[in-house]
Amino acid sequence: MGLLTESFNHMTKDLKDSQGALREAEEKYQRIFENLQDMVFINTTDGKYIDVNPAGARMLGYADKQELMQIRSVDTYLNADERKRFRYEITKKGLLKILRSN
């Protein structure tokens, strides 16, 4: 019985340690996401925003992400073909880098 109790206590400690590490990682990700000056967003295939960082909202001319989240991402494109190209590149490569010269 003592070995079983010791094993259970060890598993409980490991679980608490893992939960703490996960919490720290989530907080770190959230800080990066919120403070990054590049646009980062997540949306559904039909264009509904799931999340967008503050820089993304500013880049698109919105006061905050809550305002931007009320519209579909497809409505932020001046040219609908750009949305199609974007989706193609994401599907093909898994990411899209847009480099603009100032």
C-alpha cells in the first residue's frame, strides 16, 4: 500500500508540474501574440475571424480586435482574388509571407 501511495503522490506532483508548465507556455504565447507588431490571425475557411492580434486590427484600420471580429476576413480585401491567392498559398505552403517595401 505504501508503494501505491508513493506512486500516486509522484504522479500527482508530475501532473501539477505539467499543468504549471502548460500555464506558463500559454501566458508566454499570449504575450507574444498580443505584443507582436506583425499581423497574426486565425480564421475559419469561410472567413470568420477566430482571433486576431491588436497589430492586425490596427493594420486593417479597426480600433480594436472586437470591432474587426464582427466582420468576415473576406470583407477586408479590396480585391476578392487576393483572398483566393492567400488561401491557395496557405494550403500549398502552410504559411504566407508578404514582404512590402516602404
